[in-house]
Amino acid sequence: MLASFTSPVFYLGAVTSGWPTPSAGYLAEEADRSMKTALDQFRLADELGYDWVGLTEHHFGPFSLTPNPTVFAGAMTQVVKRAKIALLGSLIPMLNPVRVAEEVAMLDTMTNGRIVAGMLRGTPNENVTYNINPSESRPRFEEAFQLIREAWTQSQPFGWQGRYFSFRSIAVWPRPVQQPHPPIYMSGSSPESAVFAARQQVSLALAVTTLPLATEAVKRYRDEAARVGWQPQPTNILYRLGFHVADSDEQAVADFEASHARRQRGSPVLANQALEAVIAGTGYYGADHANQRARNRRTPTLADRVDLGQVMIGGPATVVAQANRIRRQLGAGIFDLIPAFELGERTLHSVELYARKVLPQLLD
């Protein structure tokens, strides 16, 4: 069982809710502290033996200060010396795919082959960021995926004339260290995405979902893989969820309540509108849409999120039990863990407890 620690590089200052989030009150010193805190967490995870450390791409809100995860990954190469650095991932429908191929190849060179390439569509609101029609996100994703993989594997310059992207000549320098290219993980939360990943023989990453929905996606992925003649291994399936490990269940609840009192909007546990929309079976398309939906549904509780496999929280024994339940149901070989909330030393302690007291019991 592999462990991936992902920090969203959450803004630690006071914030308001909604998306896009107003930047009134944004403080540069708090952003600096937030980024340094994330680097400290990545350094610790690397030292403790986590297999991967990861970054996400999000826009226009305090949940993530990495609208370009490859930029932050460049800084991570200087503090993460052993673990793979996972870009989970670049939202390729709305990016220049050749630029993505070049940046990932640069990072693979800088780390001597320790990059994992995540390629995601993103939640519908993300398309609004760069004025991409959400109805085009799937075909744009599929074309961008094919172009990026071609750019990594072609040794001669080539041109590309597609429906959404057009380039007269492409020749990526530097080349990726990993051949034929870095391992690729793509979202499989929708039926179409799971089938596409299986047909392309790439790995599946499940995020912003629930355990029942992820179970359906994994079955669809495995069934389609078998149909086209290959068998995914556990490490071909990554499942992302929030986590917090404390010395006891009681301390974990106290940490949750302390975080809730600080009203830390945007964490996977407390107020991630995208996750709430998944629970309620609704869409998520910006502040007005989300606010209207919020009036029509109750806010999920911590118990809801634990039951739905969106967060693991408790003392080590409790988290081991929660993790094993998810493993048995999904057959996933990688947990991608995001801090359920940010409490400074308590969060660092959680990162350490998972490595020392949870992960060894998941290695069988």
C-alpha cells in the first residue's frame, strides 16, 4: 500500500466562503506562511517515508495557492529528495498541452525521474477560470491527453492539427527521464473517464467523489481493461481523501472542533462545496449556483464524510480500520491523503502518526 501526501497549500489567513472567493483581506505574509508550511509538510512526509508527495491545481479561492502546480513543484524539488512528486494534477482541458508536456519533462529531469503526471478535467467551475465551455471539457481533455503523450514519445519534430489544439511543429526539450514517459494518472469519477483510462492503459485517480461512486468507477475501469486485454494492479488505482490521525479518537474530535471553531473554509472536511455537491448529487458551477443548492440541502456532517469514505479521522487504530474498509471495497493501492484541516503542529503530528502507526499495518 503506497502513501501519497498531498497538500492543497491552503491559505492560512482569514477567508470568506464561496467561489470565486473575494481577495479583500488577503495578506501577502499569510500566503508566504502558507507556502512555507506546505513545504515543511512535504519535507516531513519525505523524511518519514511517504512514497509520494502531491500537488493539486485549483483557481480563484483559498483552498489552494497552487493555480500552477508545476511552479510549486519546482520549489519542492529542492526539499523533497526521495519521494515521487505527483502533479495531481494539471487541468489539461484548459491549458496549453505542449506547455504541460514541457514543464513535466523539466521536472522529471530535475528529480531524475521522480515525477507522476496527473491529468484531470477538474470540477465544472474550474472551466470558468479560463473561459472554457464545460460541455467541451471531455473532448478537450482527450485530445490534450493524446497530444501530451505524443510529445513525450516522439523523437522527431511533428505537427498537430486537432479540433481544439493546433501546432505547426513540436519537439519537447528536455526529454522525460522516465521512458516512454512518466506514469500517468487520470480522473475516473465519471463512467466515460473510467472507460477512457482503461482503453489508454493508464492509471485511475479518484477524487472529489464518494466510496460508493468510486466503487462503481473502479469496477467499470477493471471491466473495460479486461475487455481490451490488460489487468490493472492495485497501484493503478489511487483514491484521494482527507485524513487526520491523533493520539486518540477523543483528541481527533477535539482537533476537529478546534478547526471548526476557526472556520477554516475550504478544507476537505469542513466546507468544500465541490464535495458537498457530490454528496447531494448536484452540480457545482460557481458561487450563485452553489449558494442556491446550499439552501436546498443540509451540510454534510463529519460522520457523513467518514461513512462515505471522504475522510479518515481518529486515533491510529480507528484510522487503520477506516483505511482497511476502503481498501477492501476498492482494491486501491494508493491513498492520496490531504490534511482534513490545518492546525500547525497537530497536522504535522498527524502526518507522522500515519507514517509510523497506520501505514505499517496496511502494507500486507
